[in-house]
Amino acid sequence: MKCMAVLSLKGSVGKTTPALYLGDVASAQGGRITVVDLGSGRSAYHWARHVSLP
């Protein structure tokens, strides 16, 4: 199992978009992906509520 992290000590610097993009690319190549968003704004969660996921 491979693990990838997109992180920064500062908030609101643009971590969610690259994390979701990397997950999408890995998924398109046949990977099984889990995105964990530990930020207080839960940006990935709110994004996922508005798209249809496979």
C-alpha cells in the first residue's frame, strides 16, 4: 500500500485541490483511493457532496 500526503502547517494554502487531483489521477490508473481531510473546513467533504463519485 502506498500513502501520499498533501500537508502544510498553515491553513488555506491550497491543499485540497492538489490532493483531490492526485487522487483522481491515481484512481484513473486503477488505484483504490481514500481521501482523508483533517482540516477544520472539511473542504474535500463539501466538494464530494456536490459531485457524482463512481
